[in-house]
Amino acid sequence: MQQNPSDSRLRFSDFVLVAIGITSSFSIRIVGDLPIGEVLAAVCLPFLLGFRRRALLLPRVGVLLALLVLWLANQIVTDLYRGTETVDWLRGDANIVFFLVDLLALIVLVSTRVRSQVIFALSYGVGSLLAARFQPSDFAAEHPWKFGYAEGVNLLVALSSCYFFKRKLNFFAILLLWGILLVNLLDNFRSPVLNILVALVLVFFPLPERIGRLKVLPRKGSIAYVLVVLLLTGLAGAGAAGLVRLSTTRGLISEQAQSKNQAQARGSGGMFLGGRPEILVSTRAVYDAPILGHGSWAKDFKYTEMLTDIQSEWGIDTDLRDLEAQGKGTIPSHSHLMGAWVQAGVFGAVFWFYLFALTVKAILRTSVSRPVLAPFYVFEFANLFWDIWLSPFGSTQRLIGAFLTAIILGFLGTQAQSAQASSASFLRNWRRQQFAVHPQA
């Protein structure tokens, strides 16, 4: 019996997904830390493009890839202008190039296939747990949950909740998500608390448009409905902040975590800016070099001193010598967007602003259409939202970021194509009715 080529391609795709996912959290040292999954993605990319390149024709894919290339060009020009050291120059360009490779591979593999998305998510979650056990980071020794097991467990729990959501067993899905929320809360890992709460509010507690004859909400998809969803998201954020304050004041978390939360909350920026004062420093660095950045892994101790001064003003204990030794003078940013703007220049920011807009749109669309993976989508899209503004970019962040970006492009793209197909069908039917020849009575 002759083998169906599509079956062999599907098996090859599944094998590649599992291999990349499992090895994504394991790194090898080549100038900097390079995830093994990225090496596999680069090796397999020519074969993947050979039989599934049509996925790259989805709406918005071309725009996003063009902006990514502009970001890379901005980085190259900046490094040439600033005279960046060769090692840092290589690391900076590699950071963008490997993200491009990851994005191309995962758009081809998962953008329009829910089954492939589940396979990669399961593989990535398992790989993250294995790496936390067998190749933990330096930070994981002090915080094994936050910097070790949390990412894999949170992802797998959010994915597992979709099993119950699909079968309309929402009680069990909500129970799973609340359980992992409490685990993160008691370990004082605050961002997942917020993102899980956003998923719970937007997916499991949708308000009806009508109750009987009474209209409760605006029409789904309208601007007014979008504003309502944004309001619910804001309420979820306020609820997350309240839970963190409650766990702090009631002594539900460790004394070290209580001291940290109290110190950050005392500052003029509140707990939010108290936890991420780097955004103020990176804003100043962008103001100093808005078009061409400071260069790959740019170093300037004046920005480190600025960060220390801000923390001291807010009553947060910090040691300038420790901070300088740890960062080696690298300009603090702690943000995908601000890091790209500081290092590359304005086109680095343009790329992330565009992806941020797509992420917000995907969260809104998911809350309206509520597909089978809605709990996973909203939780992970909210994570990407957070990372764009408040997490450093690099290493394993590239692969998970590329995965989520591929899902967003596929989700928004297929919806747009469905809408166009529906409109075209309506027009065809209307024309037939208008121009049909009816026999005279």
C-alpha cells in the first residue's frame, strides 16, 4: 500500500513539535545560552517551509515579519554606529535572528492547527519541568517555584482546564485554575495570579447580552462591548492586587515576601512600579537615544545608579555594588519592548507595539468567540501582554513568545478569512436573488 504523503508530513510535523518543545528549556553555551529547541527549529525550517509555507500567507504575518526585519536592521546600524563590542554585537543580533527563525517555524507548524498547538504546549510544559529538575537556573536555587517549576505547571494546568471547558464542566476547570492561582499567590509569584484571574473573569463569567427583554450588554464585537471587556480586565487586575495585599497583611506568605511587598507598596509608584522601577530608567535611556539605540547589551553605569537612587527614594533596600556586579553596567529595562528600544532603537519598539496591539485584539476576540482552548489562550496571551511590558527578552522567552505569536496570527487570521468568506457568500446569494429571472405569473 502506498503511503499518503500528507500522513508522513503530519508525523514529521508532530515529531518536530515534540522535539522542539521538550528541548526548549535546555540550553547549550554558544557565545550566550542557546536553547536546544532553537537549534532544531533552525535545522528543520527549510523542510517545514517546503511543504507548509502557505501558512505564511495569513493576514498580518507579512507585516509582522517586515517589522522584525526592520528591528534587526535598526540593531545592526546602531551597533555599527556605537562601536559595540563583537561579543555583545553577536549576542544582540542572534537574539533577533533566532526569534525570527522560531517565529517562522512555529507559524508553519501551529498557527492554524489546534492539535499541533496542544502537542507543542504539552511538550514545552513537560520540557520546562524536566529542565527545572535537571538543569535549573541559578535563580531557581533560591526560588524553585518562580524560576523553576511554575512556568511548566501553570501552562499545563491552564491547558488541562480546556478539557473540562470543552465539555462544559466549568466547575472543574475553575477549580483547577483557582488551585494553581493559590499556589502562585502563596509563593508570592504575582504575575500568574493576575493572568489566571483575567482568564477566569473573561472566559468563565461572561455576562449575557440580554436577560429576558432587558438589554444588559452592548452587541458582541462592538466598541462598547470591547470597553466592557477592558473594564472586566481592570477589575481582575484590582482583584489580583487585593489578593496580594491580603496574603501580605494576613501573613500567608513568607516573612521575606511580606517585607518585599510592603517595601514596594510604600514607594510613590505603588507595588506595580515598586516591583518594576527599571521601566523608569529605560524610559530615560530611550529619551537619551530614541532613534538609534545604545547598542546590543549596552552598558552605562549611570543608569544603574539611577535605578539605585529611585529604589532608595522609595525606601527599597538595595546595594549599588551588588547591582553593578550583577548587571555589569547593562542598562536596566526588564521589558521586551523597552529592552528592544534601548538596545536597537525605535524600530525595536515599533515591532513590540504592533505585537502588543495584536495580543490585546486576540484577548478580546477570545473572550467573545470562546474557542475550545479559550482558558489556555487568555492565560497565555495575558502572559505575553505582561512580558512585552515587564519581562526581559531572550533565551526561552523567544520560543514561547514565538509560539504565542504564531497562535495569535493564526487565530486572528482564520477569523478574518472566515468573515471575508461569509461576506463573499452573502454577496453572491444577494446577487443571485437580485438578478434571477423569475417566470411571469
